[in-house]
Amino acid sequence: MNRDNQKRAPIYEALEKFRGRRVVPFDVPGHKRGRGNPELVELLGEKCVGIDVNSMKPLDNLCHPVSVIREAENLTAEAFGAENAFLMVGGTTSAVQSMILSVCKRGDKIIMPRNVHKSAINALVICGAIPVYVNPEVNSMLGISLGMEVSYVEQAIRENPDAVAVLVNNPTYYGICSDIRSIVRLAHENGMQVLADEAHGTHLYFGKDLPISAMAAGADFAAISMHKSGGSLTQSSILLTNKGVNADYVRQIINLTQTTSASYLLLSSLDISRRNLALRGEESFAKVSMMAEYARNEINRIGGYYAYGKDLINHTSIFDFDVTKLSVYTLGIGLAGIEVYDLLRDEYDIQIEFGDICNILAYISIGDRTQDIERLVGALADIARLYKKDKAGLLSGEYIAPLVVKSPQEAFYAKKRSLPIRDAKNCISGEFVMCYPPGIPILAPGEMITEEIIEYIIYAKEKGCSMQGTEDQKVERLMVLT
Amino acid sequence: MEMWFEEFHTPNVKLSMRIEKQLFSGNSDCQRIDVMESVEFGKFLALDGEILFSEKDEFIYDEMVTHVPMAVHPKVQNVLIIGGGDGGVAKELTQYECIEKIDVVEPDEMLVEVCKEHFPELTEGLSDKRVNVYYQDGLRFLRNKTEEYDLIINDATDPFGHTEGLFTKEFYGSCYQALCGDGIMVYQHGSPFYSGDQSECVKMHRKAYRSFPVSRVYQAHIPTCSSGYWLFGFASKKYHPVDDFKPREWKKLKIKTRYYTTNLHRGAFMLPKYVEEMLESEENK
């Protein structure tokens, strides 16, 4: 990576230059630098609405980049050690879907862990590919799915030699990494491509002593949530491709679903954040790791909680752990993660990323300060003091192995009827059910609805998890195949 | 040449003082620190542009947070001052012979150094042999303390700056835990006058009121504070600030004061109607 090159931010620079020219707009957007919408200017500020402009020659066009956007993409590729990079404005969902659509066609098999984000399965609904799930090992105490063990991937490849790709979470929401290097080697030996969902892994490219990034491990594609640990605006993201991937074809795939009016707020935020990461990422993430580590130690001293870290590593299903993630097991104080999540927000004015059945996840980033960490730890200590309960009657979040009966696409478009959730036992689901966040499906289209799954959904609802995915807003009924 | 220091009390009201000269300006890890010499208020110290205390009126504040609880609690031995980097509160406390230990927790070491240089008459309070200074975050210091203190004085004034953590439910909870069974906590309650400050004031009352069995509010006139009118909180596990007040015992100690008197003690808890209503509206929720 050339540091001097990385000091540039072509989109940002072009916007600054454009602003200086004071061009009279007779094009979209119709708010015309905010003049037509004073309330919006009041909310967002003049500077912000002033760069909300349309694609034009001096600012390039995301659908067919030839000048400043292309340069920004090249700099991004260089910064991440990729062959090509695509700036994305439809969230990492669009990056994940574009990489799947780039390698899978209707009927193709793709090997993936079941704890994928819903965007991955949605891509299968769109293209008609068939998932081959690798059973992830589960830590039964923490109730979370771990990484994919290499031997299980090997078995899946052996049983499905016609599969075209393997998808890997690097890392999972909770910070758990699979042995992606060995998985890449195995997949490539068998003529399969490797797609990495790095929605939670932007920092792996810049921080020191962190798990290996997908590009460094030789994966073919990686979807990067710049807006998570990278610091760009929400909804901005990056798709990376490695050597041997036909970038022009990937661009065509992206353009199938991408807006033709890409926001320059998002694009410039990607440009500036990439520059920041390239120049200062290493020190920033060293600080993030240090803060997370400090918080982990302090939380573990409270008693009852378990803030886990590298101690979980077992060299197979937990090949590595991303120490910037602060996940805390809460059942030890007799409260479900989601209950602690609600208490933190309602009683202590602290918003964390999510709470599931057994854990909470606090997102630590380059924007945090030590005094905020003290508040979080202090609040957790106070919750343990005031709300501690007996552990009895709490469900631990067991992994429920899915029974895939039909492809997601077939099930999604099949004839369906609505049933009360209790009556849906032994039917095939026509829709998703998930807690959001994290957005990992409990049930996906085409999967068998078992007693166990029904109980889990009802329990999660009772504990206050925000459930999504079903046609019925209250998740009291499920759409099942007739 | 004219030099004026200005501090906004609301977006539309400011306090302005004529300045003789600036004595210090620097940025610590926590905040910007300025020391200035003013014509009317003498030397004063400002944190992030807001006056923390001035030579002319700091005695009011220091006396009100110490003598009020000291005249209620019959036997204070261990005291914790959170954010007492200037030493003013510690200095008042050292007048009491019954006190055995005074822990001062101040996250900003530079603040202490600056005060030592420009306000030595205050920081001499820190050199008493009963005083221990800890350069640490207050929340962190408190987290593992259980029933150790008879009195905790929260000297932090700004609920929005780097001391934000000292105005939270978790802080009051930690104080409760760190106090002995008959312990008292005194804290800054802000100014109730301007509408912008009111909501913070009510929020503070809510947190203390829900954390402690006894929670009362008292007042003082401090010219450099917002609107010149300031409230303090008195929260306790046992003692009521007026019902358990012991004026005769306190008078026997012959403590020297310039603001506090035993008459004023009672009066300080008699609040204006609008303040009473504001606090009651929260209590009745």
C-alpha cells in the first residue's frame, strides 16, 4: 500500500471542487442544494444538502465509473489488498447479494454455514441456488453458533462436488472466525470459489494482531461493511474481488439491482473513511482492541457475567477471535441478553448493538472514549446488583439444525397458506423468521418447522426479542407451503 | 485594551467578566483548562470554557457540600470526594478532627497540577496526611467498593462533559453500594432556573430519588453559576437532613465558616415553590 496515494480522496476532492464552481442546478435532485426544502437543511445542514447531487461528468457515475469513482475504487482495492473494489450504496446486503449472484445461477449449490445473514439466503431466493448447510458447532453454554470446522467443510465438499462456492462469515457477529485460509485452499482445490461475508470485519484489514482478512487468506470475494467498524455513513459498503475474478461481469451483476442515483453522501463517506483507515487505521484499532480488552477484564471482575475473548479459541470451530468485539454472556446473573439490553437502554440510557437469548453485544469502535466504557461497565455492575435473578427457567440458545426440504426460491414462490404458529408443526416454511439484530434466520423458506423451532420463537418473543421476516407483523402466524 | 471572558448560560444569556490577564491555558486528556485573572471575581478556573470556581465565590460551594452533611451525620470517619481536584472541598473537611480518611478521586492530573500552581491556598487541602489522591475515573474507582464510606461528595459539575458518567443511574447505584448503612451522598444538582437546565435537574432528582431512601434538595447563591442560583442533592440511606440535623453538636466543633450557619442549614432546604413543584412532579411519577 502506497501511503502517499492513500492520502488522496478523489470523490471528496471532486465534490469540493464542484462546490467551488457554484454551478446553477437544472438537474435532479429537486431540492436544489436544499433551497426547496428548508426543513431538511435545518436538520442536515447546508454543507450536507449541498453535496447531495446527481451523477455528472466531473463527479463520475457509479454505474459505469471512469474517473473519480474509478480512482476511489482503485485506491480502495489497494488499501484492502484486493484486485478490484466496488463502492456500494445499498448496504452490505447489496454486497453480499452481488457476490452470490456473481457465482451462482439457478440450481447451483452453495456451501454455507447456517448462521449466515438473511441477505445471503435472500440472494438464493432471487437466483434459485440451493444452500448446502454446514452444521456449525455450537457452544452450548453461550448458545451461539461458532465457525465452520474445516473437516465439516471438507465433508460438504466431498458430498457435493458440484457445488460452485463456499461462503464464510469472517468473523461472525460475535467475533468468531473459521480457519478461512484452509477453507480457501480446500475450496480452490475442488474448483469452488470462496465468498466471505465480512460485514463485521472491516478492521481486520488494518488492525494489527487481528484475525486474517479474507483477501489476505485468498478468498475470491468479500463483502465489507465500511459503515460498521470502518466509520462511513450507514448504508455504504464495499465489495472486494481478488485475482481471477472477472470484475466487469461483477459490475454488470451489481448494476442489475443497484440504484442509478447513487448518493454522493455515501460515496464520499466511503472515500474519506478509506483514507482514514489506510492512514490511521492501525493505531485506531489498537485503541479499540485495548478498550474492548479493558472492558472485558472489568466486566469479568463484576461476577456473574462472562465477557469472552481469545480464551474461547479451540483451533477448530473457533479458529480465531476478533478481540474488538465485546460479547457478554448474561445468563449467569439470571437475565436473558435481551433483558439486559432493554435495561441498559431504558434505565441507563445506554444503547448497545443487540441482546439475544444468552448474550449482549456492545459495539466498540473508533468513536468510543474510555469514559463511555466506564459507563457501560458501571451500568452492568449496577444491573447485577439490582436485578440479579435465579437462573432457573432460562432457555439457552441451542442450535437447531435446519431441515432443508425445498430450495429457498421454490419455497418463497410456492402456493402458501397462513397458520397459527402452534399449528404449523411439520409444515414447510414459506418465509423467514429471525430476531433483528442479529438478523440470522431461525427459520428460512423451504425449511421444516419443528416443535423445537416453534418453542424457540415463542420464547424469544416472550423475552422481548424483536422478531421479523413473517408476513404477519406480530409473528403469531406463519406462511407454510400447501 | 479590553478583555472579556464570556460564558453562555443559555443560548441567549451570557455571563461576561472583565479580564486582567490569562494565566494559563492548556488541554489535558479530559478537557481544556484555563485560568484567568478577573477584575471582580479574582482568579478563576474554567473547564471547556465554563467557570468551575472563582476566588470570590468558591467558599460558598465548598462550605455547602461539606458542612451540611457533617452537621447531620454524627460520626463521619471515611470520606470520598469524586472529582475534587482543586482541593477546596478537602480543605474544608480537614477542619474536622473526627475524619480519619479522605479519598479524592480525580481523573485529570493536569487539573490538580494547574490548581497547585495557581490556587495553592485550595490545594493545600490535598497535602493533609489524611488525604489520598487517586488519579482515576470516578465510576471505576467506585465499582468495587462496598460499605466503605460515611460520606461521598460528588464534586463534578458538568453532566455533559467528560464527567457525564458521574450523573448517571449507575453512578448513584455505585455510590449507594460504597456507602455504609448510614452513609450520606452530596452531589451537584445544577441550576433549576433556565428551562434548558430544568430537565437535567429533574433527571438528577429521579436517579437519586429512586436509588436512596432519603433524597432532599438544598440551595445556595453562587454568582458564577448559571443564573447565580445553584442546587445540591442530599441523598442518604438513613439520615434526614433537617430531622436529624444536630446544630448544637456542630456548633461545639467551632468550625470557621463564611457562608454556612446552622440557621442557614434549615433555610437551605426551604425551596421556592417552582422548584418544589418541579421536584415533586418527578417524585409523584
